Amino acid sequence: MKIVVLKFGGTSVADVPQIKKIGLKIKEEVELGNRVIVVVSAMSGVTNNLIDLVKRTSDFPPYSEYDNVLSTGEQVTSALLAIALERLNVRTRSWLGWQIPIVTDNTYGKSVIKKIETDNVLTSLEHNEVAVVSGFQGVSSENKITTLGRGGSDTTAVAMAAAFSADRCDIYTDVDGVYTTDPRIVKRAKKLDIITYEEMLELASQGAKVLQARAVALAMKYGVNLRVLSSFEDLPGTSIIKEGNNMEKSEISGIAHSLNEAKITLSGVPDQPGQAAEIFGSLAQFSINVDMIVQSSSINQKATDITFTIPETDLLTAEKTIKKIQKKIGFNKFTSDTNVVKISVVGSAMRNQSGMANIMFETLAKNQINIHVISTSEIKISVLISSDYYELAMRSLHSAFGLDI
Ligand code: ASP
Ligand code: MG
């Protein structure tokens, strides 16, 4: 029996007419003879409202109760969709994470899936029922509800596809696929027909919001046949494929930007072994992700400057943490800047093409855009620049890398 997983994001289930409409799409899939697992997000805006409710109740809510509140958004949509399907004479039932169960670890708010029991859902599928699953949630070993982090319904969908060896996993959303860059900023952005897992993972990690990065990593690990499609228009979408199946691809696949960045510089750090370990170790304790790092070489072997970036949302915690160890480390000054944006150019052909970095730096230079920090991976070059110029940078890079045509 062929199993397909269809995932519908918040804008696709934004209101009752939308929910009824995707009911029809699901019915079509059933009539093709497929066993269907549907994963839904909360109606758009609902998760933000739930977070707001918790914040207004307490500054320090117990993590598990926080997750319990947040998970309710998806409970509503899965049940409403099951009701809509029932009206269309499609046999169905809704599933919460704990009913399947989707078992996670105990890190509330960003839980990791440990295993998915398939027996219960399989029996239901064998009875020709569509399984409508609440995305974003699971259950911990403490028998409490957990959530998978913002955008986590994508991860639920991919994990279900992997666990049930689904034929394909279609992610329905409000755009018709993955674009070369953000079309709201660069008018000439184009939809990609295909993109490799690695490229998609880099783009998602560097700020492209169309898929949760974790979901892409999971799809890559299990070879899940993943597509991104529009739930509003009947268009082919973007397929995420294995590297090697991409003969016709151009060098650069896309340009991502991330606004949630803060740059920190510690000046006059004594040039001794163990300093970086001390600084970054202290941030790791608070699960603060350090991204780009540069250390200037010391002229007199006495002191260096260390500059690095973290998510802007973690700046206050980072500042407190680092200032606490200022005496111990003995640096002179802490400075931070949030008026920065990270721009990343991604493409797997970069591996065997030289000169990509050169094109990037020359283009920025021509436009008088100053680079604060640079970092690279095998298939990505990122630069940190002032936020005043990020739209100009994206447009000129899009054209310099031949993506405009
Ligand atoms: N509702 C959750 C969120 O807004 C999960 C999701 O939509 O994927 O982050
Ligand atoms: Mg999403």
C-alpha cells in the first residue's frame, strides 16, 4: 500500500473555508488509491497568540505547561479538518502526538523526536481512514506534551514520512516553491524546480523560512522524497533531491538573508590559550548558538580582538554572561551591534568552482558595501553587513551570480 504524507502550514488552514478547501484536495488523493497521512499546523497567527497568553500569565512559566498551551493550536486544526473530511464522506480520524505516540526527549520547547510508533496509525490506515495528525507536538518520557520548536510541523511531516516509509512528503504552503531569494526583496527572484538537500539545508539554516532546517536535515538523513507546493494554485512546486541528480543546475541556487543577528566584539583579549574556550563555553551553557567568528592576530602577542555573531534575541543573555567573566578573562571592552544582516550565497557547485567568493566580494565592493565578518562552508559563503544595505546587496548579488535571467 502506497502511503503519502501531505502537510499544510498555517496559511493553508487559516480559516474554515480554507480547511474545507484542503479537504477537497485530500479527497482527490484518497480517490487515487493512496493511504493518506495529513499533518497540519495551527491556523496562522494562533501560535503567536498562545505565546502571548503565556507571557501575560508569567515571565517564568514551567516549560512543559508552556508546551501544553502551544500544542492546542494544532489540536484545533486537526480536529476541524477531520470534521470537514467527514462531511465530504472521507473516512478519517484526528491524532494528537501522544495518541500515536510520537515520543520525544524531555527538552520542552525544542524537543527531539526519539521514535514514532507506527502500529496504531497503520491499523487506522488499513481501515481506509485518513490520519489527520497535529504537527509540532509529541510526548516526553515524563508523559507530558512537548513541542518541536517554531516551524516544527515540517519536522512532524518529514518524521512521519520516514517512519511510515512514505512514497512522498508534500509540504503545502503559501508560496509555489523554493525561490532563488526572497521575492519580496528581489523582484527577479525565480522559483527553483529542483534543489539538493544540502543546498536547502544551508538556505533554511541561513534564514530562508520556507522549510524548518531540522526537517530538511531529517529528510536528507532518511532520503524522504520531499516537495514544496502551493496550496492555492495547482503548480509543480520544488523537489528537494539528492546531489548527483542535478545535472542541469546552475552554480548558485540561492541567496538567503537573516535579520536576527547581533555582532559582539571583545577588544583587548589577552593572547593566551583557553580564552576562546572560556568565552564560547560560557555561551554554550545558555544554548546560545555562536555563528560567525573572527579573531584578529595580535601584533605584539599580547592582546587580540574577537568578533562573533549570535541571534539578536539572545543578546541580553550573552551580554550578561560575558560581562560576568570579564575580570577572569581580562578583556578591555564589550561592544555589540544589532544593525547587521547576514547574507549567504549557497550552491553545491561551489565545491568544484573557484572564484565564487571573488564574485561576491567584488560585487559588494562595487556597491560600496563594507563587510564586517565572513564565514564559509563547502557550499556557502556568508557575509555580515550593515542592515542599511542588505536589499541592495541581495539584488546586486542575485544579478552578479546570473540568477536574474
Ligand atoms: N504552529 C507552530 C509554529 O507556528 C508550528 C508550525 O506552524 O510549524 O511555529
Ligand atoms: Mg512553516
